[in-house]
Amino acid sequence: MNNKTKVIITAIICTGVFLYFENNHIVTTQINVKSSKLPDAFDGYRIIHLSDLHNKRFGRKQEALVRKIKDARPDIIVITGDLIDSRHFDAEASLELIRQIVNSAPVYYVTGNHEMRSGQLETFVNALKETGVHVLQNAYDRISRDGDWIYIMGIDDPFVSQERFMEVGIAKREIERMVNETQENDGFKILLAHRPDMFPLYSEYGFDLIFSGHAHGGQIRLPFIGGLFAPNQGFFPRYTSGKYKLWNSVMVVSRGLGNSLFPQRLFNRPEIVVLTLSKGNQCACE
Ligand SMILES: [Fe+2]
């Protein structure tokens, strides 16, 4: 073997290791959100946010993922859709992860576009419910803690069918209904919604905190620029990762755990978000 061949083989191996690392080495992102509306009992409340698994199995790294989740000692875990991938439906990959974490904290879930178009939505949702997951399909729950409470609401992804792709009107109607039903006082409200590009709509209804996914961090993250491409946002998308503020709402977007059509992440490792709520005024610059 000559030197040129050795260099080429070494370069191929190094590239392979790097690409594997980018898709499989999970990072934990810590986010703090302050709100003057937060009830006292929820000061320090910890929420783990997972999104967009897309059937991903982490193999030996799965143990590390479960440990990271448990070590964070969450009060609740929220999942913002696309647990499965509709192109090659496999419910067991996500159910396996759910079974490993469901006893760590109450798990709340909303659908993504992949569940909605899978043709197996009902079966999958029933399987999630059997594991103990709270499925919020245009529904809400009241979380109580030491005499205080907050609302958590969830909307189905507005994907309805191939012919009627975006039914934003349905999402708007359901949000409006839930907000009207819970407006007896001005309590702290969390919304789980798969699509971050609808942030202005969520903000219009006064949600204090929104969790979202779908963008996969823009798939490839460029230095100083951010994500390259995201569905429904196109190139150089606005909402791909971290915390955004609009009016009185804060939205947190997870970069997600898996991949869909494009199978590779670059400078955008799979992510779990650990969010801590605290009392105080949220600064627009945070
Ligand atoms: Fe999605």
C-alpha cells in the first residue's frame, strides 16, 4: 500500500467517525426561563424537552440518553412530535425509549406531521397512552404543585392529508377554544406545538412558554449564521434552536434527536433540553 492510499483510507475512516459522532453523540442544553406570572410553587420547576426522534435507535448510546434524562431529575418531560418517521414506520423505537423514561416523570406528548400522515396515528397514540404518556391532542391538563397550578396545552400538528397540507385554521380554532375554556384567571400557560414557524400565532394567544421542534436545528449549522434549512421555513430559517421571545411569550425550539429525509446532521448534534422555570422578569435579550 503506497502513502497516497494510506492517506485516502485514513481520511475516509476519520470522516466516517466524525459523521457518526455528529449523529449519535447527544448534548444536553440548559435553558432558563423567568416569568413574573409563574406561581411560587413552580419556582425551580424542571422540564425536559425531547423532539423529533424519527425512529432513531441510539444503540449503546441509548443508555447514556436515558441516564441524562434521569440525572436531570425532571418534574415533567415534554415531547413535541415526530417520534416516528412516516417514510419507514417503526413504533417500537420510540416506545422502547418511552418505557425507559416514563417512570422518571409525567410525560406529555403532541403529534408531529409524521404521526399525522403515517396512517397509523390512532394505533400509535393508543400505544403511547398504554405506556402512561399524557397525549395532548387539542387538549389540556392542569398541573398542580403545593396548592399552585399551571396549564399545559397541546395541539395536533396541522397536517391533515396530502391534499390539504396545512390546516392552520384548525390549530387556530383549537387554541382559541382551549384558551377560552381556561381563561377564568390569568394562569401560567404552556403550549406544546410541533411547528415553530407558527410562533406569532401562539404568541397572539398569550402563551407564556411554548415548546416546539420540527426544524432539526436547520440540519446543518453554519458558524455565525445558524441552521441551513428547515421544513416550512426554507433556507436560513428563523426558528431552529434555543429560546425566542415575542411579546409576552417565550418559545423553546429543540434541535431534536433524529433525522428524516436528509440522514446526516452537521455541527448540530442530537439534543435534549433541560429547562428550568424561575420567578422574575424575562429579559428580551436572554
Ligand atoms: Fe416535523
